[in-house]
Amino acid sequence: MLKDKHLTVTVSPHIKTALTTEKMMWIVSCALVPAAGAGIYFFGFHAALVITVCVVSSLLTEFLCTLLMKKPATIKDGSAFLTGLLLALCLPPELPLWMCALGGFFSIAVTKFAFGGLGYNIFNPALAGRAFLMGAFAKEMTTWKTLQVFPDGITAATPLNLLKEQGYDSLMKVFDSHSHLFRELFIGRVGGSIGETSAGLLIIGGLILLFARIITWHIPVSYIFTVMVISYFTGGVFGIPFHLFSGGLVLGAFFMATDPVTSPITPKGQIIFGIGCGILTMLIRIRGGYPEGVCYAILLMNSVTPLIERYSKTKIFGVKR
């Protein structure tokens, strides 16, 4: 017999864990540190300034938005810091700093707080900020820098740009062999955004998230596997490692498409989401006018996440459709 007549009813989740939102955000940020450090090492001091400005702009915007909306301060939960870091890793290493600050403001104020704050945004804030900068400053966002550390044999254009604009022969003129190209892509000694070049360090960071159970395998595996299948049928055996290690695929698959706010929560829905991201990424890369499709592929799939969840939710026991 119950001694206490009062029954407390609360909203979900009813099963609590030690992994809070704050811990999750900071673990993801720590997993990105190696790739961010490699970007600074390869591209120089201005890359460090880009990262700093994006992070500071995101934090300040978060503070001002909570102040204006009279909400509790959320600057310590790590979400704004992670947004600024992800945004910076998606930007060219020599982008003007005022543009970086503007991108951080857009990511937090427009993409996040205009929808109500953390947990209510429809689109990934960092990718939305990058898409905004790409639309507003296309020239600056597609100007790439020659690496300072290893200038010999390194081009200012990204491998995806070379393949898109000049074809396979021009790509092989820069890199002596397939093994040389794949080695440079894996290490990160190629032109590109600050954090998209070193596929090896990003994979390590992604594995950390998997083993820490911050993310599950469903989205990154389905995303990467879809890209591998399509790249094989469009570019042969060479196309698989090239499209896998080029551009922002690894960064997007592990760190952005898995955003718990803007991606489906059911395993089935996550697999559908990952497959959709892979198809759209390759469609843009192969048939589109822009050489990279990760950013827009994830944003487009973000927009259909509610629809995916509606048709992939688990069936209630005993209830017929």
C-alpha cells in the first residue's frame, strides 16, 4: 500500500543517465580538436583566428539572445561553442574575419534562437551559417589557399574542384599516383576548408563519438556506404576512396548529420536519413554545378526529418494501423 498519496507526473524522458547535454556537447568538441589543430598546422595562423572569431561570435550571440528573450543563460552548455567550432571547420582558412563573425551570428540568432533555442531548431546551425555565407559571399567562400607547410605538389584548388572543372587528367597531374592522392587526402595536405582536409583525424574523432555512445552507427554508416556505392558505379574503384576522403563527407557524416536535434530519433529513420544524405551529396557532386554537396544534402534532409520520423516510428504494441 502506498504511504504517499501524491503522484508526481513529469514529461519524458523518464529514464535518466549521467550523460547530460552539456557533457555531450563538450565531448563532441574535444573529438574535433585534433582536426582543428591539423587545420591550424597546415593553413597557418589565420586559420586559428577564423576558429576563434567563429566561436566567440557564437558565444556572444548566444548570450545576447538569451538576455533579450529573458531566458536562462545557456552559454555554458557547450552548444554555442560547438556550433562556432563546426562552422569554422567548414570555412576557407583565409576568409575575412568579419564574415566569420557574421556567420556565427546567423548560425545562433537566425537558425537556432529564431526557432526557440536549443532543441527547437529545424536545421543544423553550423551548416545553415555556412550556407548563408556561401550565398552571400560566394567568391570568398570558394577561394582556397596553398598550404604553407608542404608547398611542393600542393594546389590551391580542392581535389573536388579539380575533378569538377578540369577532369581526372588534371587531378593526376598534381598527384603522381592514386596512392599519393589518397595519402594526402587522408593526412590532410590538400586545399580545402580548415577542418575538412584531414580525413584520418576526423575518422578518429568519429570513432570516439561511437565508442562514447554519443552517436550511433546508423547515420554515418548508411551515409558513407551510400556514397561508396554510388561512387563505385560512377567512378569505379578509384571513386570510392576519392569521394570518401574528399571534401566534408567524414566531417558531415560523423559530426553534423548525427545532430540529435535535426536528425530522426528512430534507428530506421536514421538509416533513411543517412541514405538520403548520401544520394543528395553524390547527386550534387556529380550532376550539380557546385563540386561539394555535403552541406546542402544534410540541410535538405533536415527539412524532411519530421516526415521521416512520422513514417518510421515504432508500432505501438497491440495497435493496428
